Amino acid sequence: MKIDTEFNAKNLVPDTEAGEPAEGTVNRFDVEMVAVSKSYDGGARAVDEISLRIPKASYCCLLGPSGCGKTTTLRMLAGHEDVTDGDVLIHDRNVTDALPAGRGTSMMFQSYALFPHLSALDNVAFSLKLKKVPKAERQARAMEFLKLVQMEELAHRMPAQLSGGQQQRVALARSLITRPKVLLLDEPLSALDPFLRVLMRSELKRIQTELGITFVHVTHSQEEALALSDMVVVMNNGKIMQAGTAREVFEKPSNTFVARFIGGHNVIEFEGRTVSVRADKCRIVEAVGGRNLPATITSIEYQGPLVRINLVTDDRKDLCAVISDTRFFADPPEVGEAVTFSWMPDDEWAFGA
Amino acid sequence: MLNRRPLSYYLLSTFFTAFLLFLYGPMICVYLLSFQGPEGGMSFPMRGFSLVWFETLFSAQGRGVGDLHNSFFRSIRLGLIVALLTMLIGVAAGMSFRRKYPGSNFVFYSAIASMVVPGIFVGFGISLTLRLLGLRPDWWYSGIGAQLTWSLPFAMLIMFIILGRLDKSYEEAATDLGASSAQRFQYVILPLILPGVIGIIMAGFTSSYEESARAGLNIGTGNTMPMELTGLLGAATTPVMFAVGTLTTLFMFSIVIATLLVSGSIAKRRQLRLTAH
């Protein structure tokens, strides 16, 4: 399904509002968080002094395990959660104490939160109704945004009559019609089945590119984050572990947590040093001039073009090698077999040390 | 038979049937006896069928038996006002619990506690206080007030159930889209809780209509329906009281049916909006 994307791209970008920096002022970041903390009732900090700058028109993913503070961070950006300490800036304007609707953000909720008593069209037109835009005009504009998400055919359905993916498109249109400078998405793909997830993922990226605004997307899926992001922010225990491009985070994880969480890495203690080695750079044959470790194969997962081999060392450390199917089937090893796990020194990453 | 029902099924069914018999059996007796022949008495056997006791009830411009005619309209008036106030205060109170505030637990438990205090003492206490203050009880303030002590806790509990099921993200989404708190209530919360609000009105009305323990001492001079009936029952010698029972039941059933029709038409209107397109 390819639609004509030219028809309204200009209408859909945010209005320039009064109160924004005058021309000539440097406006380098869409979102800035300065030493932002969140604690509930004086207890432990859910978010601990995080500082973050998201460049203009980026797709930014906040990635981390559950309870790491990523959703709280998003909700503080949206204004649905008070900031305990620090400042939040959107397009260089301090919005720390601004109302959710007054900060140029719009949030797409994990459950979509479509109003069940309103049709898809009325859901999208809701914010215009609040602004007392006449009915015909607001419905016409809502239809325009439903077209953007390819939902114009189902405009008159109620949310209960829509599938999860369709509901999400409506929720997206309802957020975008407010012309946000920054769209905030709380685990937008987690409720969808795997096939739809990949489809919607590219949809989100397409719409973000088309509108040229910043998307901040919370997820616990590293695959999603790597596939979508211009900028990945890995969080743990209320702190930012690493922020950078997807490639930086994957190739140069800043610590063992990031290396483990982002997946596809072996974190190995070898000759007194801790290094990470990408699983796809590891082999299960002895490497001449490489690092060799005796290990036993515990399981083999066939993944089509690749085969994942899980191993355990003599001192019970888990390892993993990902090799091509051609290489695997040339001489297939078996579960329980004792092999040599190896990698080349050039493929080691010592966490910047 | 693979799907043989366990013994407990038969035991519980028997128990439930007995329960239904105890619940509706006496009522059916009352309805039957209200059609007793003119020669018949207040118990079986039936001596023919007639509408003579209904005629007695409505004889002399409705003043055939006691002050039933007036007490009925007093009860309706009281019930409608109590229902309206219960709805307004109950919904507002329920909404206030959407956000925790200092002392919210105290407010909640003190409201619920009034449900377990015997009504007769609540009524007695109110009347005693009025006397201390030198006020004469009257239906429009102390009568309504006394009944609200009974209907409001129910309204609050119903609101808790309704609002407990209402996903908080609807409100957040509305806020995110720029709704003020008034708009949020008008466009999002109220439409979603409307069936429950109708339920609160009904609960308020019925709890007032049948209530006399609290209102009794505080209603002033005009008896309400349950008070009048209690008085009449003590001295009753003819089946005319059964006719009252039959009519009251019909009245309450028609209210229930009317409510269902209203709720149904709301649902239908929503359905129509779907199919219209």
C-alpha cells in the first residue's frame, strides 16, 4: 500500500508559535533534558539525573528492561508526570512546568486510549472539537490525517470494531493532528503480533521521515530500537547507560550491561580483561592466531540464513556463536559436543578502556 | 456419560430453587390475595376473584384507605429529590477519589461506616440533634438529609466500581489533546460512566422509596408510603393492603423497565451512529 504522500506534507508540519526563539538563534536540539530526576514520595529515584539531547527531526528510542525508568522519562517529557528535579526543554523552550497540551508534545499511549464511545473520525477530531473548530472543518481535517495513516476507509468505525493495528493508526492520527513538535510513543508496538509489528515499525519510520519531526519511542526490544533509531538511549536503574547512533551502541557498547542488553554479544573475561565480542564474529573451530576457549554446545537454533549455537565453558559461563547456514551445514556439530570457541583479537571491544 | 454433573450441582440447584421460592413465594401469595372475592379474608382460601379491593383503595377520590394517596406522592417527591442529590453528590465524591488527597481514606471509611450503623439510630440521632438545636423536622431538609446518609454510601461504592474499571489513560489522553478538566469530564468521563450514573439514580430512588427507619423521625408531619403502610398493616382486617402491595410492585417494575428502555435507547443511539455510515 503506497499512498500519495505529497498531498499534505506541508500542512502537517508544526506551526511556528510565538515564544519560540527568534530567527538566528541556534536551535540544535528538539528535546533537551538537563539533570532530570524523578522520585515518588521522597523514595528511591525512578529516574536519576539524566541528561539527554535529541537532535532535530530524529527517531529516538529509549531502550531498557522494565522498571528502568524509560516510561517515566517519556511521561515527564509529555507532562503526565511531574519532574522532581531538573529541566525539560522542547525546541529550546523550558517546558518543565507546562501543561501536557502546552509543550508541543503529543503522546501515543501503550493501550492507544482511543475513546471507546467515539468513532475513529471523532477520536481524531477530538482535539479540534476542544478548540471549538466547526464540525465540517474538523472532520475534514481529521480525514486528512486518517489518510496519512491509511485509515480513511474505516473512519466511521468505533474503536471496538478495529483491530489492534488499526486502532494504533487511529491513535497515531489523533496525536499528529495536534501538530506536535515531538511525538512520544509508549511501547507502541508491544500489543501487536510479530508480523504487524514489523509492518507498523516501517510505517512509523515513514511517517516520522515525512513529517520531519522528532519521535521518542519507548521500547524494551533491542531489535526495534536498532531498526528504527537515529539515536538509541539505553537505560538501566533510572540512569542512561549509553546514548548514540544504533551502530555506535551495537558496535561499541559502553559497558557490559549495554553489551548484554543490546544482544548479539558475548561478554567474556579473558586473561584478566573483560571484553565483548559480537556473536557473529565468533567461531566454533580453533582459530590460528586467535583466542581459543574450550566449550560444550548446549543448544542449536536454526534461524534460516543463520544458525545460533549456544555453548557453555568449563567454568559455567554462557557463550554464543552465530554462523551462516552454509558454514554450519558444511560440518554440522551436535549438541553436547566439546568444541573450541574462538574469536580474533581485532573483534574484541574492551568498552573503550 | 462423560459430562455427568457432580452431586454439588444438584445440591446447589436445590438450594437455589428453595431460595427463589422463599423470595417470590410470599410475594405471589400477596398478589393472588389482592384479587380475593368480596367475602374473602386475609388468608387462603380464595373466595372467588374480584377487583373489589382495588376499588376500595381508590374509592372516595383515593382516600379510601388511610392517607395512602398523599403518602404515595410524598414518597415519589422525596425519592426523586434524593435520587437527584445522590447522583450529583455521589458522582462528585467518586470523582474526587480519582486522585489521592490527604484524608481521602478517612472520608472513605467514614462514609462506608454509616452503612453499618443501624438506621433507626441514625434517624434517632438526627432527630435528637434537631431538638437540641430547637429545629422542627421537615421532609425537605431533615427528611432528605436522613435518607442521604443511607443512599450516598451506595452511590460512592457504585462510583468506585465504575471508575475503577475506567482506564486512567483515557483521561490522560484527553489532557494530552488539550482538554480542560471540565471538558475531560463532559466529553470523556461522563459518556463512559453514563450507564453507571443511571444506576446510581435508580439506587437512590429505590433506597429512598422503601426507607423509613432514618426518615421516620425526621420527616415532619406528612407520612411517606412505607410509614403509612406500617401503620395500616397493624390494624388491617381486609385484603385491601394486598392490593397496595400489587400496585406498588407494578409501579416499581415499570420504573425498572423504563430505566432499561432508557439505557437501551442510549446503546441503540450509539449503535445507529455506527450503522448509519
